[in-house]
Amino acid sequence: MESDLFSERLAGRPSEDVQATFCAVLVDEWVRQGIRHVVIAPGSRSTPLALALTNRSELQTEVFHDERSAAFAALGVGLATHQPAILLCTSGTASAHFYAAIIEADLSHVPMLVITADRPPELKDVGAPQTIDQTKMYGGAVRWFHDPGVADVAANDSWRSLARQSFAVSKGVSPGPVHLNLPFREPLVGSAVELPLSPVIRNQFIGRLELSQADYEGAATILNAQQGLIIAGRGCGSAEEISRLASLLQWPVLADSRSGCQGIPEAVPYFDAIVRCEKFVVANQPKVVLRLGESPSSKVLSQFVTKSQATQVHVSAFESTADADHRVSLHISCDPSVFCRELEKCVKQNSDSGSLVTWLNANQAARTTIEKYYGDSDSNLLAPRVAQLVAQSLGDHDNLVVSSSMPVRDLEWFGGDCSRLNVYSNRGANGIDGVVATAIGVAVATQQKTTVLIGDIALLHDSSSLIDLNRRGVELKIVVTDNDGGGIFHYLPQAKSVNSEAFEKLFGTPHGTDILQLAVAHHLATYDCRSASELKNALSSPGTCVIRVQTDRDNEVLTHQEVNDLVATAISGH
């Protein structure tokens, strides 16, 4: 048998050749399963697997000096492709720097194959350098952990199944990160023997969350209310299916920028500005709220739904719960597209279009007010206007990666219909770390023009990702709204309750860093934009660059309030 011949070839070979062959088998199986992207943080102990990965022409490999950047780049690949990237580092504290991205991948259900090299057992607990306890170091954030031990000829029959299982679990019913801890002995460089032929086995584990007809009919009974609304976030399913269901129910769809639903006829992209209008909120209380996918970023939307006392139904492709306010009456785990399609067969056609028309009129009033506020003005280039211009200036199907904190909110509040764009944001844990690296992963995986909308603090937090950016073969524009500190805190109670000196020290945190000089240090083209026309020109320029727009934190707060007041006045007139 071929497997017996393989064992014979390995018999008597030095340990470095066995390790090299073990790694070659893993990589071969991962390639056969469809993995195409690898992200490596360099180190010595990971040499056997690093060499095996780079020996395969099917794999595109990116190397990052910083493990945290590497991990977020792998996250970006998974976000864009729904396929795991292989993420590799050496032993020791290097593996600890992966943790933040692994947490985000866990909470956002992004597949990722995390490989940490390790020292062999005889070097544990004896003071050997670069040796820490890496067993289950990511805790419950990974879907599966396994340490197969140092490669052993006697276990060669298990090597392919190990690769298949790690891939399958990462891509399973609840996608997410998988952690393999692989110990290697010196010498680390060996020669792999010829690999045996074996049948390609795909989808080792298959599972779907499906509902019965009775389940759909039960959900339809709840949704057959005269006044309700749909909230669509990332992972909400097919825009077409949602539109058909919304049309039957005559419900508005409050769609965030990552939903892909902002272009359907029932969509209300400006929902955040609308629900800030107290008069509108009082008059338009929903009886039922159908939430599809993840929750939008909007805090006021969450407050509006909670105060309405509406019956909430949440549908997600995953078994996790999104119910921070503890008000969801029914959690449904299934494909949201399938749910909407099957529900169309059960719900009644609503003959009362009044609620939908009211929301659409309010959306038009908000849109007109915001567009009129900025008009064709070339000045007033604060963060809300930057978000609006970025969303309007990008081409169809371009990637837009938006940082947490204020950028994702400004896009949600002022960006309008983003359905023609591919919008990404790390909203699992809502951290500002790794934003540029995530965008690099998205750009590398898609080979499409990618723009990052980011604040100055988030950029500084991830500035190591600028290393080698010009050599990665992608077109990436980094738009930085630079207000010299943490702008989001000016919208929180601390801004009024803490004295100004303490507030600036603890929350404003001015840094004084010249963002453009930082970019120049990494050999990147730069643009310093002070007007709308300059920003548009910079966005249309070829190649990778850093675009800075200096803004003012206090003026941005005033702008938000002024626009919201104008929108409320316009809506109240309808």
C-alpha cells in the first residue's frame, strides 16, 4: 500500500527529515482543502513549517515583522474570503501577540488557522529560552486546540486528518480560529520525502442549522403585526431576500453600512439621525423588531428599540447571542437568507404601508438635510464630511475598511448608501487595534482597491503595519482623521463631568505626532488635505498613500449636534 511505502521511506530518516515531511503533508492537505493565503511572523523555531509553506506556489505568503500585525492581516483575509489564512509564528511571547486578533476572529466568526511553533517537551520548565506554556493559551477564543507532539513516524497516518480537521473546524457551523501548537526539535532544516498519493477529502464535517415548518409558522405569527421594522447588520443575508420579506410586511429596513442592504427600496440608511428625533420616536414605536445578523454600531438605535418594548426576534447564522440589552424574545440560529425566503411563504401581505412610508420619508428628509448642510462647500472638512466624501468617492465594489471608535459611527451617520462598496470593520470586540493590518489582509486577499478610514490614535496603535506596505502589491489608501487624540470621549459623560485638565490627560490624550512624517519614514506617499476637493483628488490618485485630514475635536461635537438638530427639524415637518 502507498501508506506502507511512505512509512518505509521515513523509516531511519533523521528527525529533521521527519519534521520536514510532517510539515509538507500538513501544507499539502491545506492546499488541497483550498487554503491560499499564509501570514508569517519570522522566527527560528517555526522554520520547518515556514519552509514547507513557502515551497508551495499555490500559496501567497505575507511576512510581517510584528506578530500583532500578522494576526490582524490573517483576520482581514478571513473577513474578505470566508476562508482561513494560515498564521504562523515562532515560540515564546510571539504567540501572545496573536491574541487580540484571535479574540476578534472568535467574536466575528472569522475562520483562521493559528499555528504556533514550540520547543520540544525536554526543553519545557528548565529555563530554556523563548519557552513558555503555549497549551490552550487562547482559552475559549478558539474552536479547537491540538498539540500533536513532536513529529513521529509511527503517527504519520494521522497527519493528513490533522490538517483536514483543523481546516474543517475553522470553517464549521460556527466559523472561527483553530490553534495548532507544533513542537519542533533541532536541527530545524530537513528534507521532506516524497509524499504519498491519497484521495482528496473535503468537508470532513458538514452541518447546517435548519428550522422546521412549524418553526417558520411560529415566527410568522410573531411577525404578523401591523407595525414593525427590520434591523440589518453584518451577516444579515441576501439583500434581495430581505427586500422581498420587507415588502410583504411593509416594514422599513434599518440597514448599517456593513449589511449590503442599504440600496434596497425599503432601506433606511440614515436611521441613526432619525431616531435622535424625539417627536418621531414617540410617534413611531414598533411592535415587533426583526434583527438580522450583527447589531449596528448605533447606541441610540439600541436605546430606541429597548425603550419601545417591542418584541424582538434575532436571526443569526451562528449560535451565539447578540442581546446586550437582554430584550430578545426569540433567538433563531439559521441562515438569515433561508429564514427570509421561507418566511415569505408564511407571513401575511400587510396592506398598511403607512409605517414604511413614514420611515422612508424621514430617511429622505435626513439625506436631503445632510447633503444640503455640506452642499458643494469645499471647506468644513471635519470627520463627518470626510466619511461622507470617502463613501461617495470610491468605485463600485471597492473595499472600505473602517476603524472602530468614531470612523465607523461617522460612516453610519453620514455615509448614506454604501451598498455598492465592500465594507469591513472589526466590530466583534470593537477594538481599534490592527485596523491597517486588517485592511492589508483584505487587500491582499481580494486584489481590489482598498481604502481605510481611521483615526489618528488607531493609526498610531497599528503603525508597525506600515512597514513594507509599498512592497505588498496592493493599492491601499489610508485616510486619517487627525484630531490629535481620542475624539470619541468628547461624546461621553466624562467630557462634562471631568475637569478639562484631567479629561485631556486621561481621555483626550493628545500625542503631537506628525502622521505624515511617520508615513514618510515608511517611504509612503502622503497627502495633507484641507478641503473637499483636495481629499477627492487624493482619493483618486494612483497607488498606496497616507491621506491626513486635520480636524478639531470640539468642532466635530458641535457639527454632530447641529446636523442632528437640523435633521430633527426636517423630520418633524413631515
